[in-house]
Amino acid sequence: MAPKKRPRKREAAARPRSAARPPPAAAPAPPAIARPMASFDFCRSLIRDIPDFPKPGILFKDITPLLASPRALHVVLDGIAERFIGEQISAIAGIEARGFIFGGALAARLNASFVPVRKPGRLPAAVDRVELVTEYSRDALEMHRGSLHEGDRVLVVDDVLATGGTAIGAAALVHKQGAYVIGYAFVVELSQLGGRERLLPVRVESCVAY
């Protein structure tokens, strides 16, 4: 008796890869945060206050004790990454200097490229440049030309959100290269300085707010 032929499995038709669409005008509703808030309370406990730095009258939030804790660093990185999973992030724009620490690690977690946003004179090739005013001084930011592609979806990352001026400058560099800022992510947010309001309606995420 001839052996029965096994039916062939149907091959799934290849679906064309859709082009990245620009983000909606209004910020999308953020997903539920999977990380327990108690974890962020632990991170908060490691952030110390340094009065009169970098100039008199400023209470500086020092995150170096947080960086020294492997547990806290993982909590922050995973906590931010969880909020942007599924957002099809093309690139992380990390702002000098502490934005490099978090931005590079987030790029690895989100399978995105990392693009440094630097102070003037520190990038070796041709750059785009924007002037800005921060809470401390007048300054400028630069990004290598050709770092981003038309339609890229970019997450801007820094350690602290204060007045928002530096993040706005980084966003201007992203837009110069034809890409979109679909979100901002910070470790610490100083709510009383109003930075979040300046960045809206683009999505803003932070781990610890004061």
C-alpha cells in the first residue's frame, strides 16, 4: 500500500513593508507603565541635592549615585524602554553629556541607531547647528549631517528636563534632517520649571519628577 502524502503547509504571503508614517499631531496616549513605581522610588532615593551648583541659587540634582547602582540603572533604562516598545524608533538622539549614558543603552534595547547631539566643535565632520538659551547660559548644539534619514522616528534622550531649551534645540536638529521627534525621555523632571509644557504635544516621559 502506497504511503499517504502529507499535505504541504501553505506558505504565508510576504507582506510588503509599509513606509513609516509621520506621527499624529496630538501626542498618543501613553501605555500603562509596567515597572512598579516602588522601583522609581528607589532611584529617587539615590539622587542627591547639591546646592549652589553650577552657580549660586541653583539646587542641582546629582544622578551620579544612581549611575553607581546597577539595579537603579537597569530600572531607569528598562522603565523608559518599556514605554516605547512598539513605537518603531529609528534612532535615539542623545544630548551631551549624560544623555549619552542613557541614550546609547536605550538604543541597544530598542534596536535603534544612536546619534550624538554635541556642543560646538566636538564633532569632526560637517554638522547642522542650532543656537539655544538654556537655564544656565546661551549655547549651541550640533549634529553630524546625514545622521538621520527622511521620515526617521527619533526619541530625544537626556538626563534632566528643566526648562526644555536643550531638548527643543535637539529637536530642531532632528527636523533639519527631515526626521520626526516622536518622544522625549528623561531620568529626572523638574516640573516647576515648565519644560514639559514647552515640549507638548509631543510625548514626554520621565522616571522621577520633582
